[in-house]
Amino acid sequence: MKFFVIIIYLTSLNVLPQTGIVNYGEVQSMEMGAPIGPDYRAILVFNKDNSLYVTRKDSLEGGHIREQKSYRASSNRGFTITVVTNPIGFQYYYKTKENTLFSRDLGFDYVKDNTIDIPWDITEETKMIGIYKVQKATAHFRGRDYTAWFTSQIPLPYGPWKLVGLPGLILEAYDTDKEIYWYFKNIEYPTKQAYLLKPIDNPNASWISFQDYKKNRIEKSLDAKAAGKMIAENIGSSKSNSKLKKLDGYIEAFIVEE
């Protein structure tokens, strides 16, 4: 009887979902045209059911960061960026079965997003990232054209930020000019840090929808653009005749009509 119980116990251990953790670099270079901006540390913790992506968190950087940094693009245009982290970070928790992503996003909004449906086009092109053979996929998602490299050696549909839905773990991803660029550092799979994989703690009574989040971001971006436009007009800068404006100051680049 004891032997039978031991067999059942060992078998149950084998079918428990294994947890893994990926360490990425996240380079944010919005409007710079090249991957020259702040390079944040990021992690993706995952099992067969859920994943949690975290970036710009104090503890990942070894302490709080808030500093001004200057960057210069190949066009010789200069950028001054506030590099900043916070105690909780930006978090993105994906539930596979529900195809729903919960996030603590820009502006510290707590968002429930069930509209993620990325139209991935998987190509035959492959390369190696570390010991992993990865395959190329492309898609247009939320205002940017992405390239992602995923490995079928870990057949789980996760990746950095909101990039999900491929038949393997994404190890590298970027948009056309690498204004947003995620690169692979290392992986521990299985990991002893399974305790890190937990839902986002929302202090609010409810989550806002992605539609409301998008509306809020557009309004705030337009207000900021309007303030900048007034300054430009006061110093005699030329105005654009385009009626469409691309708000690409963050990863999601929304197109709006002025």
C-alpha cells in the first residue's frame, strides 16, 4: 500500500506545471529611429497556464532610478529622457485559457484587456539564440510592425509585454526601427522562483477596459502634443499639414485625426 501511494505521489509531481523565468533587456527608444534609448531589465515568469512580464521595477535594477539621460540619433537629433523605475513596475499578467491580459500599465492604470488577437505570420526563417533554435514571425499590432523570434523547444504562447499567441516562447522581438526592442539574456527552466508568478494586485475596486485606457492615453498625449505645438509656434517652427497624427511616445502607437 505504501509503495502504491509513493508511485501516485511521484507521478503527480511529474504532471505539475513547471515554471520558468526569462531575463530580457527592454530598450525603449520611442521616436528615436534606432535602439539607442534606456535599457531596462525585465523578466517573464511563466507556466503552462499563465505568464507575468515585469519591467521598470526598482528591485530589478538594484534600486530606484530617476535620472535625466541624453541620447543622439543618427539624424543628429537630440533626446533627453527621464529614466525612471518604481517599486511595483509595469506588469502584464496573461491568462491563456481566457486569452485575457491584466496590466499595470502606463499612467499606473489597471487594465483588463480581452481584445488581444495578434495576426502573426510565421515564416520559414530561423536562427539560433543561445542554445535555442528560433523561428521568425511578423505582425502588425497596436500601431507598430513587429518581428518576433520564438522557439518551439518551449511550446508556450508567451513573450515580453503583450506579445503572445505564437506556438513557442518569444526570445527576441522588435518593431521596424527597433524603437522598442526586447532581447534575450538568459532563461531558468524550470526555476525555483515559481513564487514570482502571481496575479497583479489591483488596489482599485475594478479594472478599466482597454478601450477606456486607449481613450485616456490619447487624450493625455494630445494635450501634451498641443502644449508642445504652442511652444513650437511661438518660436516660429513650421506646422504639419497632415490631419492624421501618430501618437508613438509609448509602445502602443495610436493613430488619431486632429
